[in-house]
Amino acid sequence: MIEVRRGSELGESHRHAITRIFVEGFGPDLVFFSKDPGKLTEALAHMLVLDLFHVGLVAGEPAGIVACTDGRQRAVRHDARELRRHLGLVRGTVAHFAFTRMFERPLSYGGERMASLEFVATGSRFRGQGVASAVIEHLLALPQYDEYVLDTIADINTPALRLYEKLGFTEFKRTKVHHKMITGIGAYVGMRLVKAP
């Protein structure tokens, strides 16, 4: 059975376990900063806003995460000094500018009853067990939202795109990128689900 709880309910004692899942999910996108998952976990742990992360627990252990925001409040807030302390002056500074641009600006869309689902990740030991589905389904049942958006899904992330389609999301935008030769990503896909009235 998969239990879903807010990161803030689990508390600071779970911060590193939650961040490890973040790093396992997005590590390939973060290799410029470090190839060492432990180092990345230490560098990034401070920036997750635990109240906005929902955690899927398997036998009481954090197994998957999804951040849920209103699109204006963002799920990560970093401290440039912490990034430089763990990643070094150059990589920490690059991380500061990259994270500010990518993660901390409000989304260009949003609404009072719209939720932005961000940073969907499952720990490597728990993949294929329905953890991400369980957390997203939990969020889809929240009464305060009528519309859900998943933004910037890499077009090469076929398993994620299939999962979101299976849950009822449909594509509403596709933004081409200019780093395909480096990352293999040709575009970022935005998907939306609107609850039936």
C-alpha cells in the first residue's frame, strides 16, 4: 500500500530522503554540477519547500515525490551560498543562475483553482510499483483544484508522457529547445487535465 503525505508532515528528518529521490529523478539533468548523487543531495536539500512536496511512502519509506503549487509559489527556493559551498564557486554560481531561471520564476499561466504539478520523481528501487501514479491520483482528488498542469516534460521521457496520458492529461503546448545535440531533448511538452464538472 502506498501512503501519501506532505513533506512538511514528515518533517526535517525526511528532508535528505526526499532530496535523494529528487536527485535520482533529475540527476541526469544535473550532471554538470556533479556526478556524485550524495554531493548533489547535500547541495540541494536546503532548497526543497517541503510543504509543497507530496511524498509517496512504501512501508513508511519515501519512494516518490510530486510538488503541487499554484504556479506562482514555487516548490524550490535556493540559497546561492549553499550551492557554492557544496558545488564550488563556478558550478555553484552557474547552478544559482540556472535554478533561478528554470525553477523559481512564477509560471506564465495560472488560476485560482489551477495546480501545477512539478518534480515528479520515483526512487530507483521503487520504479514500476505505481508510486508516481498514486501520488498524482491523490493530488487529482484534492477538492480545491479543477485544473492540473504538468509543464516542461522532456519529449524523450516516454514513460512519463505515457503515465500522464493514462491519468487523463492531454498535451496543450510544445516548446522546441536548442540543446538537442547535447541533451537529446527536442522539445518540452506541457500537459493539462481539467476535471469534469
